[in-house]
Amino acid sequence: MDNIYNLSLQELEEILAKWAQPVFHARQIFSWLYQKQAPEFSAMSNLSADLRRRLEENFYLGALQLVKAARSTDGTEKFLLELKDKHLIEAVLIPAEKRLTGCISTQVGCRFSCRLCASGLAGFKRNLTSGEMIEQVLYLKNNSRARRLTHLVFMGMGEPLDNYDQLLKAIRVINSASGLDIGARRMTISTCGIVPGIKKLAQEKLQVELSISLHAADQEIRSQLMPVNKIYPLAELIAACRQYIRSTRRQITFEYALIQGINSDLQMAEKLGKIVKSLKLCKVNLIPCNLVGELKVKPPDKLAILLFCDYLRRLGINVTLRKPRGQDIEGACGQLRLRYEKK
């Protein structure tokens, strides 16, 4: 049996046609799945008993199970979720003054082992299906206090562009008026720098936001922090970003986690400034790195952070300084799963 959330509207129409059922039922089923969020096929009351039976025999209606939930003093909520095959993933609710953002995982674990992320510490297990990503969105929406989400970021466990086809399939359903109808501009894909994926995304004509985990403006230091940099060197990544901006006319955000003694001095700020100014249509999000004992990194002191930020601003760079979220509930990507699996 397959997860029905893995199906696009077109795929569902094709299945109904093979069953000799009117294809307009596909939109009715999508309405039950995404607008009414039916808990079981038997609740789909405007479908015939025969069609509901066929659906029950061939599909299951999601399988996510809550293992553990944690709420931070800053309002961030983290959910450890079990998949049908018993693997664990994380999804997060991040409240702000005018938005509520859902952070979605795209893989079980990660194969890229960035030095400042806990997702890869337990190794890579498998890609998530589009339906498993969509289920996370539905879970977060149904468990938020306002039962709504304004924004989505594919920044949870895993590298989104390493699971490109399933990611894009999920985004198209989430964005669709017949699906969850969340605007493309309210969704962000975050990548560690998978150059072929960035180039491919530039051709999709999707108005999603693109975020690059940069974390160093120097080839040697970035390779120390992010092994992917040895496969797709910094110069190649920046060239792909330039091509992306030229093709889409859309802004790129560079995520930059400040780490004491590694990437937070003013020489690195100057190098970062040169890269950003050369691209023009981009901005920088600075954030003190999360404390994760196994990663052996810690954030700089407050003065060093402010000096780095101020240096970029004096260069004319569009920069924001974000506070770490959920530190009291092990908010770093993959951290809650890592703790649970170590028990």
C-alpha cells in the first residue's frame, strides 16, 4: 500500500481513470485530504462506498506518529516524529510577530556531515517521499495554536536538493490551490550548496525563496566546516548563485552561522562582503551557532558578533542578525533525534 499523500492530482486522476471512476472525484479527494483533512477514507461522504473501499484497499492515509514534543521558552516547538518504517525525523514550529513558520525535514539523516549541524551525526538513512514532507506540514498546521502556517522552510533534517524530485513534487502540491494553497514566495529551500540542484531550480519557474548555507567566505575554511565544498568549491557555488539570480531575478539569502575562532573575525567579514556585493541581489542572515557538544563549536561573544554585523552594514550589505531559537529544547537540526536515539 502507498501513502495517498504521495500522489499529485494528475496521478490520482490517472488512477481513477484506470478504476473506471469519474476523474472529477480526484479533486473531491484532494479537498478531503487538504482542506477538510479527513482522518480516514470512510469520512469522505460525497464519494461512493465502492470508491472509498478501493481507496482503503490501495492506500493509507498518512502514518506520522508523535514520539516527543518540546516547547521552548521563546515559543519554538519541536516535534520528533516516527515514520511508517520506524525512522525518526524532526519538524519545528517557529513563531514570530507576524508569521508562523514550519520547518520541514526532507531526509532521514544527511549525507553531507556539515560540522555545525547535528543532522548527519547519526548517518544518512533514506530520502523522504513527497507525502512524508506534506504530512509534516499537515501535522504542524493541525498542532499550531492557530491551526495555521504562514511560511515554510525546508531547513530541517537532510539536504533538500539531494532529494530534488520529491521536494519539488511536495512543493507543487503544497502550493496548489487544490492542495494546501501556500504561496511559493512563502516557502524557502535551504541548501548546503548542491550546485547542480541550484542550476536546475533556476529553470523551474517557481517563485520559492532560495537560501544558501555559506558559513565561510574562504575556500579552505568552508571546506573544513562543510565537506560539500570539496565537491562543489566556493567559486563554483558563487557562479551558480550568480546564474540563479540572472535567470530568476530573485534574491538569494546567505545563511552564516558565526563560530568562535573559525569564521567570525573581521577579515572573514571583509571576504563575505566582497562576495555579496559582487552578486548584488542577495542578503545575509547572521546567527550565532548552536551549541552541540558532539560538534565542538560554540558562538563568539556578543561583542564579536556585533562587530561582524556592523562591519557588513558599513560595507552596504543587507544583513540581519537572528537570535538562535529553541536552544533550551536542543533546537539544532537533528539534535533531538540524536539524543533520543542515544538513549
